[in-house]
Amino acid sequence: MATPKETLWELDPHTKAKHEILRRYLAAWFPILGTDHRRINYIDGFSGPGRYKNGEVGSPVIAITAASSHPKSTAGEIVFWFIEEREDRLAHLKTELAAIQIPPHFRITAEAGRFDVKLGKFLDSIEAGKNVLAPTFAFIDPFGFSGIPFSLIERLLRFRSCEVFITFMVDAINRFLEHPEDKVVQHIVEAFGGAEAVEIAKGPGGRVLKLRELYQSKLSEAAKYVRYFEMRDRQDRPQYYLFFATNNDLGHCKMKEAMWKANPDGEFRFSDATNPLQQVLFENDPTSALAADVRQEFRAKGTVTGRQVRAFVENMTPYLKKHMTAALKQEEEGGHLRVAELKTTGVKRRAKSFPDDASLTWV
């Protein structure tokens, strides 16, 4: 969509899906971290006015509501930091926040400014004092590609308990790769942390795929887990990508759960694009595709445990444990998989179950 000029604008279907994913993920993130930490941070780097033209709530209200809805998240302080560059939108956001009943352990700051400048100064102070940053989730949702330097995202991810959820506007980047103004091109260089993206313009076709792969590669150097999801229209054309980067195993699984639960409403669809050779559409039954993946991964490895298969599915694929169970049932019933009657503990295995201590052999 084009960058809106007005204070409030209409909520488009893809943003609606993105917000549903955000809401579902935060519904898990706040309770998990809030029970074990004295403080957690939520940063919304391009917060907007807090509401859309037809009354739908924006990401700041979604985040506060998610945190307020879970008693388990009340053990420590929750810091919300909303950054919005435009004064008119910030003023509207403050009006929205003033209408919400805020729990006493919430600390909310909404301020005008550029995300990169504000976060950069904050990280400067943390690093200068050699302090540890509290667990932080940063929602980075720009309309374009300026103001999101990769060096800043990399600095944030150096703190092992921090994670980012980024709207990656690859279509806009692709269109501006050969822009005549150096300032515009420099924004692209900063977004990727180097000139590799600009060099893509000089090569053969497939630029969108190469830009996507380059950004994923950069994030993978900074975080243990990186997922990127492709938002597509009904003509199957990519709109943009949602990148999630974390160093936390559980956070990675919870984000995948959020994606699978955010069902397309008919106006669009989204897919996992982690493997360029296999598009995973989130409205489809993944059983057969995952069965083929695990068979290929493990059939030459002899006997393995259920734990090994689960680790592969949860950490290396877009799928969940429930998908693994369905896929292994299909493999066993189809004669491709043999599961020992006794588990590694010597206890009898329950039929059609695949616990961590089960012994599995592909045949």
C-alpha cells in the first residue's frame, strides 16, 4: 500500500493479519517472560496513531491489551515504549492511551522522534554503563525502508534476551535499488548493513528472492532463529515479508504457533518462505509435505529418537509439534517408518504416539 498522508488511514487486510500474529504472539510472550523477570520491554518503533480510520485498534493498544489480559504477566514491571515520528499521530496515540485503564506495574512512554535515533541513544547508554538489557520485543513496522539500519537491529540482538519482528518492504527496496538520488540508495545500504543489496541490481534477474535471502542471511548472523513469512495477495504476488529473529527456542515455536493460528480471511494468504524451493501455505494441510521432509532428513541416519525429530521440526521447519505427530502417523501407517514397541526407558510405547524417548527408524 502507498504511504498514507493523513493522521488516520484504513486498515488493509495484510496489516490486519500482521496484527493478529502480533496479538497472538504477545499473548504468549508476556506471561512467559513476565513470571521470571523483574522487567520486560516492549518497543514499537513506528507506532502510528493507535487506531485506524474505521475504529480498529493499532499495535500499541494491541500490545497493552495483550499484557493486561494475563495475570501471570504481572510479576514485574512491563515497559512500553512507543515511538512515532509525526506529531499529529503521536497526539492521537496519547489520546487513545489516556482512555485505557493502565495497570500500576505498566510504565508507558510515547514520544515523537525517529526510531533509529531514539533506540540508538538508548543502546548507547546501556552499552556505556555495561548494563544488561531486560528481555525486549521490538516491533519494527515501517512503511518503507528508511530509518531501520541493520547495525541498530544487530546491536539489539546482541542482547540474548531480545527479539525483533520486522516488516521488510522488499517491493519498495527492489523498486528503488537504482534510484538516482544517493540519499535514497544510502537508506537501502543502511537497511542491509552494507552495499551487497545495491550490487544485486547489477546482476541477473530474481532480485526479490536475492534481497530476501540477503536479509535473512544478515539476521542469521545475529540471531539463532530467523523466520520470514511472505504476505501474498490472491494473485499469489508477494506484498512484503515479516521477519522474526530470536535467540530463544520457545519464542521461535510460539511465533510459529501465532502464524498458524492467524487464518487468512479470503482477501489474501500468507506463506512461509524460509525454503525458496517449497512454499508453505498456511491454509493447507501440511501433513504430507512434512512427512516427506522428515523422511528425507532421517532415513539415512538409522535409528533416531523422537526428541531428535521434534528438534528438527521445531527448530528447522515452519511446522509445529502437532504437525509432526500427524506426519509420523502417516509415515508409520504408510510403512515408511518403524517405531520400536518399547521406548528407550524400557516402557511400552502407546500406539500412534511419538514421545521424545521413542525409537524411530525409516525403512
